[in-house]
Amino acid sequence: MLVKMITGVLATLMALGFFVVPILKLKDPALIGVIVIGVVLMLVDLAQKLRSKED
């Protein structure tokens, strides 16, 4: 469980770090919306995986 949480948070932080550059350089509202939706879906998936009993 702890390994899942650490790797999930690390992956989320790495993805956010990767997406910061296009957001700052392009500043396109449509691109920002797609990235925000993707990050929200990533966080929902992480929460579901942490709540599952499969290990």
C-alpha cells in the first residue's frame, strides 16, 4: 500500500512537472483545459487504486 502511494504521488508530480512547460510557454486555454482534465483523471485513478483491496 505504501509503495503504491509513493509511486503514485511521484508519478503525479513528474507528470505535473512535465506539463508545466507547455502551459507556461503556450498559454492556450484549450491546452490547459485538456491538461487539467488529464491530471484530474490521473488523481481519480490513483485514489481508486489506493482504495482497492487487490495487492
